[in-house]
Amino acid sequence: MNRTSNNRPGWRILRRVLLTIAILATLIAVFYAEEDWRGQRAWENCRHELEAQGAVFDWATRIPPSVPDEQNIFKAPKMTEWFVGRGQTDLSERLANPKTSSIGATNEIRTAAEARDYLVWSDRFEPDFDLIRGALKRPYARIDCDYGQPMTVLAPNFLTVRAVVQTLAQRAHCYLLLGEPDKALEELTLIHDFCRLFENAPSGKPITLLGVMINVAVTGLYADMIADGLRKHAWREPQLAALEQQLGEIHLETFIAETFVDEPMFTLRTLETSSRADLVKLFIEWSGDSKKSTLLLLKYAPQGWLYQYMVFHAQLNKKFSTGFDATDQTVSPREIDDAGRMLQHHIAHVSPYNFLASWVTPNLVKALQRFAFNQTSVNEAAVACALERYRLANGVYPETLNALVPQFIEKLPYDIIGGQPLHYRRTEDGKFLLYSIGWNETDDNGKDSGSDLTQILTQGDWVWKN
């Protein structure tokens, strides 16, 4: 009897503990159910609203159709081995040379003797370049991979692409130093054609931001090398006409437009279909971050919080896309900067609904600035080629750009910032000033912002260097 009475207080405590645990478990279950319902409902409403405005979220629509192997660039010898995936390849390792990567304002090759030495060294890669030229004659570029999930889609190998393009650009520079513009044109033509690797023909999809920005970088170097020859007055009429035609074929806005479709779908489908363990693994792999708080949220947060982030991500992408018009080929820096500030605000003020903002949301502001600048360089290069053709024919540059049409250029490109004509005037030293109003959307009378890349992209005019 005493033993039973002695155990009663223990049983009462245990019963209270069990009851407390049951209540807590019920509350947690209710909380998770409520947050999951709330998040899923928010995402469904957001998705229906955006689909009504023309957005597409069906991943199956982004899978490129199959193409015959004999018509696929990536089925040509070495093309997949060299240009798909990550890390160094045998080609990128063989192309390693300090003078290769010095192409640009700090180019180490400045004399004819140095140019001949570099060409002798790089001639050994002609068989490799011929393989690439042969592959690029094929009509389609489809990487062979599993397109069923975004994370299994392979991207171009940036390291090998950079090594090849820098080598070709340096060879073009050397030929220009040696007064052989026809051979320089051959190297630049291969760089121009090389961009077909990133276009995902025949469908143009899916295109990752990484693939587009590689394309943007290659295009920028291509335009820089054309400028190199124009400053030297090394190009002649045949090369200028060919380069002008190539420049007219470059429309980076087409691929940027695709990223506004593909990038959010990459993220949204990944969040919808990946397990928590896979999300944790991807977070560590992509960001290099191992914050315990974020990892714990990825593991244990309600699914509804991921749905809420999907709402934020889709709405943010929509806001970015309003600053870009692929049809008119124009960019609105003000709209894009507003979207960027919205993103930075959410990164600085973390909530359960946006805790992934700094991870899966790419820096679209810088990407769009770089795209706009490089496309502007292409447009200005086309006009500069036409101006040089006019000078070769008439001895001086024209009073206005209208004098170039249609003999020296079929149609004058507009400023991608705002859609107005590029600014032009002859200068007293016999040269000319050609510029875009730049990211600040202000005509600074042809004054640029110096040599710092961030300032160049955001301040002053985008001036063609001649």
C-alpha cells in the first residue's frame, strides 16, 4: 500500500510530461500543417497570376528536342570532352601561357618579334582549332545530358572556353601587329562562331545564366579585338565589311530573354522536387557556405516556407524582367536597379520566407549591366567599322552617322539604354566621339568614368575608344 502511494507522484509527473509532449507535438503538427497550407496556397495563387500574364512554369517545355548526332556540334570529336562540365581539360592545360591571359590593356605582346614568338608557340594548336572549326559547321548545339531535372543539366566549361578564346584573341592581336589583318580576321571569325556553343540550337533552351554570361564575356572580348585593329587602322575594306556583318548578327538580348524564363524555372523546380538532403548538398556545393542556421532551416523548415520563397523568387524575377525588352532591344537601368534594391533589402532582412535569397537568386543587376555594356560595345563596333570604311573611302570621318547609310552600313543600331540614337560627333584631332548614355541614363557629353570596371558599368557614358 505504501509502495503504491509512493509511486503516485511519479506517475503524475510522468503523465504531465507525456501530456505536455503530446500537446507540443500537436501544436508543432498544426503549425507545420498551417504553414504548408499557407505557403502552397500562396504559390498556387502566384503561379496562376503569373501564368495569366504569360509566364511559363512547365519544365517540360524547356527540354530541347533531340537532334541527329551527325548534326550536333557536341557530338563532334573532342567537343564534349573539352567544352562541357567543370574543371581543367587537357586543352585548357595545354593552352596555359602567361601571355595568353594578358590580352587587353596590359597586353605583354607589343612588338613584332614578340608577336612572331607567340604565333610560333600557338601554331601547335592549329589542329585543335581546326577540329573546332569543323564542329561549328554543324547546325545544332545540344549538350547530351539528362534534361529531366535542372540539376542534371550540364553547362559549358568556362575554363576551356576562356583559354581558347583568349588564345585566339591574342593571335588576332599578333597578326594585327604584323600587318596581316586577313589572318586576324580568321581568328576573330572563329571567336564569333564559337558563341554558337552557348545558344542551345535548335530550340534556344534551356539557357542558364552561366551560359549566357560566358557568351557575353566572349562577345565582349571579340568587340575589344575589333577595336584593337581599328585603333591601329589595321583593318582594310574586306575585313571591315566582314566584321560589320558578323557584328550585326549578335543579339545578346535574345539569350538574356531566355534566362528570364529558364533561371526561375531552374530554381522553382529544384525546390519543388528535391529532397531536403539534396537541397542541403546543393546549398553547400553552390554557395560554399555551411551556416548551421540555414542548413537547419533547409532540413527542418516547413515545406510552406519553401513555397513562400518560390513566390518571392518568381515575383522578383518578374520585377527584373520589366527592366528589359527583348523586342525593342532596350534596357531600363532604373527598373533593374529597383529590383536589385528589393533583393538586397530581403538579403539584409532575413525572414522565414526569404532565407534562401542570397543563395539561389543570381546577381542579375551585375549580369544585366555587363550584358548591356557588351551589347553596346558590339553596336558601337559596327558603327565604328562603318566609320572606318567611310574614312578609307573619303579621307575623313562623316559629319553625321546618317552619311553612313546605306553604303557603309545597312541600318544604324540604337542605344540599348533608352532606345535613342547613339551619340556621335567629329573631334578637332581628326577622330570621332561615339558613345551611349550608359547605365546612369544621363548624357555626360561623352565623358566616361575611368578604368575601374564597376564605375565604368554604372557611371558616365559608355564611350567607344578610338
